[in-house]
Amino acid sequence: MEVLLYPDFFIEYFKSNTNFIKSYTDNLRANIIHNSYNIITFSEKYLNFMEVFFKDHEFYDEFTNLYVQLMDSNSPKFKKILDSVVSENLDQEFIHLSSTINCDFFLSIAEKQFPNNPTVVSISQIKKPNFHWLFSELAAAHKLSLEYHEFSNNPQIEKFFEDIFKAPIRIDKIYYIDRYVRNLTKHRCFATLKGKNYNVEVLTYEIKSIPKNGNAIRYTPVELNAMKADSVTTFGASCRFFYTQSKTLIHERKVLFNNLIINSNEDFSKLKTHNQTWTIDITYSRVNYSKFVEKTALFTELV
């Protein structure tokens, strides 16, 4: 995961180093900086603006020492990209980079808010389970978990899923895997994707039920086509529909994109505040994402 950090983030991090008892946000900042799988992104111009910003600051030595420390580490902690040709100050270059960095998953993080760029993660605005909490937690640990009681109402659940798709500048492909796609129209978890024309692949189970006699009852072609139509209605005309008879290939309810994996232990249609049974786990993992993509080749497309 690539991150762009605004100077006020570093200032709060340096301040917290003197705290004997660390707060939640103290630990969060440290974990974001020192997560060995994060890459701190910058341009030459941005780094120059940062040096000017810290030149007469009380934390100038801490800033330069941290950068030397990270650059000397064994992991590839830094990535340099092209400068903006129009940025004249730190904020302009920060916004430019926040809006143009193109990778599988990128987050720009600051303490303050940037009203003109709502995708900037603001540490000062963290309130679980909002957008700022979601992505600062992911940047810190590359995983998080939420349970039903952490949402106040059903619109908040829908907003949380809407927020999930806000951060990346681009989304290459979305995988929606669910044994019960026939329930797709019964919830609004992915309403935000409608009309975006993303490349979506829906993967489901072809077996409707297995009676006591053990003979599996498959969905009919008419039923499969109806589920495909519901998928296209939900995700757009570019949606493709796949199925399998193998219960060893599908059990989970997941949505995946850009190495991000959203996993629910309940049907998405049951993610309501009155149901006290569900948990959502979100992980950023290149390895696990690749393993999942490998198995999608074993599904059959309905054309």
C-alpha cells in the first residue's frame, strides 16, 4: 500500500514520541509509518516543500533523521514520482499527488481535513466506523474487523460500504463472490457501484439445495439468467456472471478489488442492525488476493 503523508501528520508523530503512555492515534501514526509493507510516496518537489516547512521547525532534526532511517532500511519504503509542473506550494503539491498517484491502492493522510479533496484521510476526523477510521486502520495494519453492534443504523452500514470504494483513484476489476446471488437485490450494500460501469465479475454457487436424499438440485437456466440479470442491474452492463457446482470452491461472501478483500460471515442481505450475527473483516493482501484470482478460472461463465 502506498501512502502520502502531510507534514502535520509527522509533527503529531514526533510529539507522541515523548509520551510515556501512547494514545490510540499515537500508535496509529507509528504503525502507518513503520508498517514494513507500506511505501511512502513523494515527488522531488513535495520533498523540497517538506524540507522548507521543517527548516525552522523544532522537529527539523527528527524529520531529517526519520527520512534517513527509513531510506536506509532494508525494505523499499520510498517511491519517487514525477513532480507537478503547476504546484507552487506544499498544499498544491499534496493535492496534486493525492489526485494523480496511480497504483493498486493509495492513501493520502493528514491530520487536518482537505474539504476540496474528500478522499484525504484525516486523523482528526476519525470516528469508528467512518471513512477516516476505515482507511487509517487499513494503512496501519492492513486489516480490520467490525461487528453488527458498531453500526447505529442501516444507512450507516450502506455508507460504510460506499466509503470502501472511495479511496482508490482507479478500480481495475471488482470480484463479487456470493453463494446466494439471488439475494443481491435485497440489500443496498453496493448501491454506490450502480452506474459506474466497473468491470465486475459475479461468482456464485449453481446448486440451489441438497435434499436429504443427497441429490443436488441445480438452478435452472432460467433462474441463472434471472440472477445474471439482477447482477447486471446492480453492477452495470459490463458485469459478467460465473458459477460453479463445486462446494469446495465457494462458501464465502466476499468483495475484492485492488488487493483489498472484504469478507462477511453472513449474506450481504442480512447485514442489518437488527441481525446480531455478523462480522465484516477487511484485509489488504497482495498474496491472498492473487490466490483468490487464481481460483476464479475454475468457474464457468454464463453467456
